[in-house]
Amino acid sequence: MAAKLRLYKDKLEGYKKFYSIVKTIKMVNLAKFKQTVDRVKSRDAHLRYTDKCFGSFAAEEDAVLAGAQNTLLYVPVTSNRGSCGAMNSNTFNYIESVLGSKTKIVGLGKKAYDTLPKRFGSEYQYVVMNDFKNPLNFSYATFVVAHAQTFKEAERTQFIFHRFISAATQRMAVYNIPSYDKWVEKLNQSASTDQDKANYSFANAVINNDDQFVRDFYDFHSTQAVLNAVCENELSEYAARMMAVEGQLTNIMQLQQRTQYMYNKTRQSSITASLIEILSALSAMEGNAAKGVKKDAFWVESSK
């Protein structure tokens, strides 16, 4: 009985320490979450022209796969750590659903490094890492775009990430960025006819500049799209981890309550058993001579 009490007491102390550690992780994650929310809000305001630039290339993935003549590059944005729900597994499952003979994969994040070589050996190329010690910035997005553009044969690059909807909801989303040649071709088509009224003025405004300006415009908005994708994924990661940590805290509290109940029950049983033993001894002492020693005759004073 005493061994069980010690076991339950040790468990309660362990749960208490574990709860304190997880709560600290939650507070740190919450602080990062608030900082990331502010950064993403300020950057979302700059995406209007980025959407204008690449919005017309949105299409059903099955149709793109069927009509692809050259390489299709997929860039999954993953987290560096776990405890963020099903974000990373959803991304990998999506890539598995679009695998084809023209598919190549370049990952972002440590989870991509851990999973992509094992799961997509032939299509996997390499992973771009980030330690996240500094806030995600335009330089990092430029670095990622530069790596994606090394695949000259790629006719389209798709960045797969999770968009933040709320603290409890994150949805997978993609940015489709065509190759520079296909993008310029599309601009020329939109600028030469007024059938595409939504992009006619925009295409003429861009295409009527020198080639270097057009190239810089393309690179800038490609980087803007990638920066938004990695920031949205970072925000979704913190939100998902916050929900996961909240679930861990709830589980710890339930285990603590259950163990406390077992500890109290075992302690009560121990006390009850001790009381029964004491009462049994008293009853035996108060019995008659045939059943036991009388209490008043138990201690006999010696006569002098």
C-alpha cells in the first residue's frame, strides 16, 4: 500500500513539472504568434498587384499535369518542429497525389528534409533550410526564388503552404508562378486583345517598358508571393502548435486528476485498513477470557 502511495505521489509531481514546462512552451509560442500576426497583416496589403501578376495562371491541377510539356516544380513549405497538427502530413499527401513523370520537388524546412528523401526519392532534389532565429524577410524569399529559378526547364513552380484562417483553422493553399517566358507570353496575349479586359490595362502598363524592368517586376512579385507563403505558413504553424499544446495541457490535467483520485482512494483504503486493524486489536483485548486477554488483566502489577 505504501509503495502505491509513493508511486502515485511521484506521478503527481511529474505531471506538475510537465504541466509547467508545456505551459511555458505555450506562452512562448503565443508571443511568437502575436508577432507573426502583425507582420503578416502588414504584408498582405502589398499582394494586390502580385495577385494581378499571377492570378490568371490558376488552373485545375489535373489539367496542368495532363498538359505539361516540361518540368513542374513543387516547393512544399514545412515547419522545423513538430507538434503542429497535420500540416506537414497534409502537404506531403498532396504532393503524392500530383506525382508524375515531370515532377521535381524542392523542400523548405527541416520536416521536408526528414520526409522528402524517404517518401519521394526520385523526384526529390534538395531542401532549403532556415533556423528561424530571425524574422522571415524579403532576403530569405529572394534566396528561395533564386533556387527555384535554377530549374530552367520548369514551366511552372508551385509553392504549397498553409494559410491562416483562425487559431483553430489552417487551410492548405498554393501559389502558381509560371516561368518568365510563359509569363511574358501571357502578358503579350493580354495586351494585344481586349478580350481579357481584367488584365488588358495591366499587361500594357507592364509590357511597354524595357526588358530589364519587366524582368525585375516579375522577380519582385515572385518574391512577394513566396514571402507571403512562408509567413502564412509560419503563422499557421504557431496557431496549430498552440492548439496542440492546449490539447496536451488538457491531457495532463486529466491524467493529474485521475492520478489524484487514485492517490486519494489508495490513501483512504490505507487509513481504513489501519483503523480496522486498531479496532480489531481493541476488540480482541476487550473480549472475554475464552476469546482473548481482558484489557484490565493485560497489565498485572507485581506485588511487593
